[in-house]
Amino acid sequence: MEEGLTTVSGSFGRFLDDETVQYERIFPHPIERVWRAITDPVEVKGSLFAISIELRRGGAWTTSGEGDWSGEVTAVDPPRLLRCQHAAHMPGGVAGYFQYELAPVAGGTRMLFTEHFPGIAGGLARDPDGVAGGWHEIFDSLTEWLDGGPVGARLAETDLGQIAKAWAGSMVRGSEFDQAAADRYVLDLRREEASTTLNREYRRRAGAHRGEAPLARFLDRYTIEYIRTYPHPIERVWGAIADPVQMSAWFAPIAIDPRLGGEYLALWGKPGEPNDFKGVITILAPPRLLRFGGPEAHGPDGYWQFTLDPVPGGTRVIFVQSSPPGVWRNTFGWPADPPEHPAGALNPWRPGTLSGWHRSLDHLGELMDGGPLRDLGDEAPLRERYRQLMRETQP
């Protein structure tokens, strides 16, 4: 997310590729409140659209009104994650998805929302029907809804809005609308007008936000995200991250029971030494989503997660690791951060940790390319780049 790119209330989304847009918002409300606002049909209708949804894996979801979208819930972990796949009637017959990821942060809740919408000629940013700007406007409205104010209060008065209000008033006087229907008509039109304006801006920015940064980025102090694209089918990438033999080759020796609730355990260190890099698989949705809970050293709310999506030329992997504040235990005997690091001794992020994941994801690509895994040489320059990232981005 670029700093300073704001509309009335929200930052612009960023394009992960031509078919995927991602939004990040911070709401000053508890995670349970935000979860209810995005999953309870009564609440969703207030700020987004009419929807029915079965909050279980394999459950059905359907919207009513313009579009009438439907599909299947493919992952749900209240109050943190909801992933819904579209029915395969999208352009080109390919299924897309949308996904909410919620996390408690200082002052409220961070929402990371991803929409993958394949098959649009010219890419999502140039969509004439306005997926990118439409979601942006919806999250502006969600902000108002959560804050308890009237949805649409932020919208500027325009000539079109005044015309719509006058026409709706005449329909009320003629008993063809009641006042509630007239108000809803005017609000919907004003929101559509705002979405159209946003879409013009998204089209202007098309391409400006795409591409993987060479380094990871912090979603907050305790959550790091890496994005890689590999020239391999999604099933091949899934096998490389879900099979313990392959993961042991590119990451570290590890035992995994690859099923929901299955345990994992890193096999490093000497017998009898403390080893808290263990936990259970909390989300399993092959070949798209795999979340490892923990590890124990990072507390019950910590996790590391792989999200896979087919993209032109291969598969994009978004890897996220999160360690909530105040729970990390240094059982490995690692030295504390140097004084210039704002994270402090109880934070898991050290330059070597971050560069280690970076190099592991390099090795993942080499493994799938047929190897052998390269000796990546002196890691000191990469550690220094991550040290600088911590100085620049962590409060």
C-alpha cells in the first residue's frame, strides 16, 4: 500500500497482478466487531450488499441484487479468515475468489482483503464494470457502518446526486416509492458515482502498484509478508510446500502430518534441547491455502501461512508469518537485537530470521526447477537490507 494515496476515507488497493487486487484497512474496532460486520447477513447488507452465507467450509454463499454472485466457502477461521470462491461462471469460465484476513493490531483491527477476478480483457484495473473501485467504495462504506454513522455521509454532493434526489422525491409524492426506498435509490446511485470516479483513478494507476518487491514487507510490527511468483503449476507448488520431504529440502528438516489438525515439528537442534517450532495445521484448503498454527514459541495466535494462486506463467505464493506481541519466547538462545532495532528482544524479527525466510523461498524455486539448491553465498548483505527495512518501517 502506498502512503498518502487516499480518497475520502481509505487507502488505494494495490495490484498483485493483472487479475488480483488487495486492500488494507485499519478499523478502530475489536476484531469480533469487524468479523460480525463482514459475515452477519444483516450487517453485510447495511454497508455492502445483500448476502446469504453458510459459515463453514463447503458452505454456500449467494448475493442478491445486481450481479447475483454465488459460490462456496473454501476456508473459514472465525474471527480471522474467510475465503469464498466464486462459482465458475466468471469471464472465461475460471473461478475467482475473495478473502478477508483480520488481525488485532494496536488501536483496532487490520483487514487485509484480496479479490482475484480472472478473465477480464486488459486486466482488473481496466475493468469497465469497476471491481477495483467498487470494493474500494464498499470499504469506505464499511468504515462508516462500523463507526456508527450513516453510510454515504462522506460522499460529496454532486449534480447527479441532486437530480436523483429530486426524481426520487417525485416518486414518493406519486406513491410509487416509500421514503426508505427513495433514500436507498439515491444512496446507491451516489455510491455508484463514487465508484466510477475511483475506477478512473485505478485505471490511471494500472501497473503502478504491481510487481513483487525484492524484500518482504511488514503488514504490522508482528506480521511479515513475502510475495513470489514461480513458473510452475499450482499443484506442483502445493506439493513442494505441503510434502514434508520437499519442505525439508528447501526450508529445514521438518515432520508434518499433512491433514487438518495434523501436527508439525521442526527437526533441528540436538535431542533434549528446547524446540518450540511445532504446532498444528489450522487451515487446509488444497491447493490454495495452508496455515500452520503457532509455532508454540509464538503463542496460540501466531501462524505461518501460504496462499497460492495461478497467474499467467505460473503460480503466485503469498507467504505470511505472524507473531502477536508479548508472547514470543526465546528458547533457541538467540542473541537479542542490536540496540538500533526498534522491535526489541521479545520480538521474533531479527535480520537473520527475515533473510532466512527470503533465502528459503529462493530455494523453493530452485527445488521446483529441478535443483540443485545453490549456495547463496554471504548472507550479510541480505541481512543488512532487512535490518534497514526494520529501521525504516517498524514504529
